Amino acid sequence: MATRKYSKRALGEAAQGYLFMSPTIFTLGLFLVAPILFAVFLAFHKVKLLGGMDFQYLGLDNFTRFFTDQRALIALKNTGFYVLIVVPVQTFLALLLAATLNAGLKGQRFFRIIYFLPTLTSSAVLTLIFMWMYNQNGLVNQILSMFGLPTYNWVGDPKVALIAIMIMNIWSTAPYFMVIYLAALQDISDQIYEAAEIDGANAIQKFWYITVPILKPVTSFVVIMGIIGTFQLFDQSYIFSGGSGGPNNSTLTVVLLIYQYAFKNIGTMGYAAALAFILAAIILIATLLQRKFSKEESLY
């Protein structure tokens, strides 16, 4: 096999290119690649950082420990339940809001701004506002009592604490995906809907048989982004429970558990790194499955 020869000019141009890219390469290497490699190293060790650094090689023990860790299994169960409820609901709500705004109603620009405001609010501030609303004498319980409905201890009851976080996140994230759907809806030609009207299709039939199929690629993107985001739930759960994942581990998520093992428990930094890679693998598998199903639907 003949070796490829490069001229001095080509080598000089390549060197100049890498020289100009070196600040970016250095930054990515220092703050992205290096932490990932260090996390891989930690996942296979028992780490001691206080009172002197010490690393004890454990092999795969940190990974196998996950299957016998009851709190880790509870966190995975809570996170999985959260994903299964929030992702479909926020996707449907985002599509519904986008279709409403795209229908040409009066004042739609005003409603676009109103709908999108929750997305602009800081997650921490939004959580504190909802904690005030979820108080036993707060706004939510007052509205429920006005209609004769039962009230709840939204923050302190293990049965409804995670549901309270779900409601808050659906309300705050659906407008973000609504904007994506709205952009896609405005690219659909009006001639398609006009042809359907000539064939006698009503508004619901046009939405179900025209809008939804055309938006399948967008829906796939929204679902994948929703899966990635919901699996990484941390700040709302942390603020709601004060970092404990309570009450009774009902708001404990995988990312919150990783934080607890990494920064609150001594000697479990390596196990926290292993949990992070397990979570990354779960997110990757869920994303690949969603892509596979969406491709099959488009081919069908």
C-alpha cells in the first residue's frame, strides 16, 4: 500500500488550522474529556478525598453494588415512573398548545408570550413558587376546597410529593416543546388541509390524520429530549426535599442519589461515578429504542 505524501504547504496549513483550534481543543479537553476519563477511573475505585487522597481498585464492585442497593432501586423506580408520566403528557400538551396557537385565533401573539413565560423562569425560583402554592394553606388547596375537592399535603405526603413535582415540570417544560411544534406546524402547507376539507374532513380528522403523521419526526425529537431531561431530574427534587429525597424517599431520583453518594457520604465517590454511568447507559438505551420505534413507524 503506497504511503500518501503531504507537501510542506499542506502540512503548514494543517498546523495553522490546529493552532487556531487549539484554545477550543484545550478547553474541551480540560472541561469535557478529562472529567469523563476521571469519572471512568473513579467508577472502578473506592475513593477517599478527605484527609489525603487514596484510591483502592474494586473492579466491577461499584457497578454490581447497584443491584443490591435498595435506595438506588427506589430512585430508579421513582425516576422511571416520573419519565413514563411526564414525557407523554408534556408532549401531548405541547402539541395541543401549538395547534391552538396555530389555528389563527385572535390574540395568539399574546397567548404565545403567556404560554412561554414558565420556560423563562429559573428552575429554582419556579420550585420555590410552587412550594408556596403547595402549602397546606396555599393556593392549590384553596382552589381545590372551593370546588369541594379533597386537599393534600403536597410536600409532606409520600403518595403525592412526586406527583406535585410532575405537575410543576409539565407546566414549565411543555411551553418549550410547544415552540418547536409551532415552528413545524407553520411549515405544513395549507393546500393539504384545503384538500382534506374538500374530501369532507372535519377539524379533528385533519389534526389526527394529517397533522400528527406529518409531525412524527418532530414528535420523535421532542420525546427523546424529554426522556433525556426527565431522567436527569435533580434540582426540583433537591429543593422539595431539602436534599434528602423525602418524604420516605418518595422524591428520590437517580441524579439526587448520585449527588448524595458523591458529596454527602464519605468513601462513596466511586460508587456515585458508577451510578452516573449506569444512568447514562439507561438514557442511551431508552433513546435508541425511541429512535428505532420512530423509524419503524415512518417506514410503515
